[in-house]
Amino acid sequence: MTRIISVMPADDGWQVSVEGEAAPFLLNSGSAAEDKAIELARNFVRRGERATVQVQLPDGSLAARSVAPSATAQEGWLWRAPQDVA
């Protein structure tokens, strides 16, 4: 199972949500939201799950996406531009 973690603008900052979980995290900055998303993804990977982090721009378009397919990849986060995402 791949855990999808989304980072997106919110009314009072930035929201980090995990698909299938009810309560999102609200943070003051996009940078803090990205850090939280990566922390969550690394925790999923350590438990043997796959994780994908998606960052959206205020207009809703995809700004970046990172996939951690296994525990061996958890430290090597590589952000990709949307056109590079297959």
C-alpha cells in the first residue's frame, strides 16, 4: 500500500494530509509543511509501507512529487518537477 501525503495551501497557512486519515496537520509555512510531510513519509517507510509526497501550488497544480518505495530509499528524497513524474 502506498501512503499518499499531500501538502497544500490552507486559509491560515499550509495543510498536510494523509489519504484515508481524518485530521490534517496545519502549519504556518510551506517549508514547515514539506518538512512534516517528509517526516510522515519516512515514518511510513520505516514501518515497511511505501509513501508519496505531493506538493500543490495555490492554483492547485502539482509543484513537486517525491516517492519513497522502500526503507533503503528513505534518506534519498528527490523532488521532481511535475513534467518529470510518470
